[in-house]
Amino acid sequence: MDKVSIGNVEITPLLDCPVLMNPEFFMPEHADGIRAEFARDVDERGLLPMAITCFLIRSAGKTIIVDTGIGPRKRAGFPVGHLPERLTEAGIAPEDIDVVIATHLHIDHVGWNTVPGEASGTSKIFFPHARFLFQQREWDHWMQPEFLIEPTNAHLRECVQPAMDAGQVELIGPEYAVDEHVTFLSTPGHTPGHVSIGILAAGERGVVVGDASHHPVQLNHPDWSPSADSDPVQAARSREALFEQAIAENRVWLGGHWPYPGIGRIKRLEGRRVFGAL
């Protein structure tokens, strides 16, 4: 499996599932620009290869997973996830996970928080010994009655609320430090409380970007916001700041929706930002 070390922190990308995204759905206002400028990046049907990748972090004696993918339930428009197989390949059991971090509470980032329980309509926590770290602002935004009753938000009832009911959730602020190496970075715009995850160890830096950026087409078009961004203007600001910080600090970039494994560095070449995979 692909792995990267940032100082003494080890990070393993875990591919829950690959996805193919139609630019007309993904970025309807910029679909023509994607197909014109990035013709080599789309397949023969004009679809963008992307991924749903979770990141396993071993830091300060703890085993952490950032985002848990789409999960085992069939969701409209998504394949079923395969995170358990990826964990097995990494030599990790669900019981070994100490901390589960959610960059935000969208359906494809919390799916393996739970699996269906033995009784119909129930959920069982997939990571039985983990602390689940959710942003207070995300919780306050999404876990309102008007959202919870919507059929499209079944994941909130099935994958988010059960972790709280089990007493395993800690609601935190946007600059929370998980340990001496892993901290939260506020990157709102995709959702109101969206965060990215910063890693600093032995003078080296990395960032798990969550949905602050979905694809390399945004490198030189940070204003190309996908339809899922709740505040496109703020999302563009967060993206631009992350891109520039990644260049200035030589950060390892870990993009969960970028084509797998989504790990590399961003540099400036002839006035444009370019991505070099590791």
C-alpha cells in the first residue's frame, strides 16, 4: 500500500471506492472549461476519475482515521465502500482505531462510522473503541430537526447520531489539537464547519484537505466551486489559502477526492501551480 511519512508520523491512504464524476453535475458552471482545458483528465465518456479516500494516521502512539468514506449502505449515485478490506490490508482492525476525525458531516465522509445492526433499522458502531471528533459548528448546522427528517440525510441518522448516542463523540472547535503532531485547520465554505487536518512533525508538514479541494482542476481555478459547496466564495478563499500554504511550507498534500492516492506536493512552475505525485 502507498504510505508517506511526515517526520515520525506515518500516513496510509485507504481507498474506500473510486468514483467517476460527471462535470455537468460536479461543476455545472465550469463543465465546458474542464473538458476544454483538462481533456487528458477525463475518460472517453467525459467523466472525471476521482476517489473516496480515507487516511490512516499513526501519530504519538495513536491510530487515527480521517473520514470514513461512503460506508456499507447503498447510497444514491455512489458505489458501496470497501474500507474494511483496506484496513485489513494495512494490518488494522476496527478495534485498533483510537480516534475518528470527520472533516465534515457529508454522506461520503461518515459512512463507516457505523454498520447496520442486527435488528432492522439499527446501527452498530464500526470503531468500538474510538473517540469521534466532530466540529461543534458542523453538528449545530446539520443535526437540526429540519435536516434530520429529510430522506437524503439518512446518513445523519444512521452514521452520526448513533456515535453520539453511544457516548463516543467529542464536539470540538476548529483549531483543536489531537496531539502534538495533528491539528485541525479551519477551512469553511464547502460546509459551514469544514476543517482540514494539519500534520507537523520533525519540521515537516502535511495537510489532509478533506473537501476544501476536490480535484487538481482547481489548482489554477480556485473559484471553480463544485455544486456541493455551501458557500462558493468562502470555499474559494479556503482553497486558495491551502494551495499557497502548501507551496510556501512544502506541505505534503493529501486529497481525499483527488485521483487515488492523492498524495504529493504543490509547486509553482512558470507562474502556474502544478501537482507532483509522491
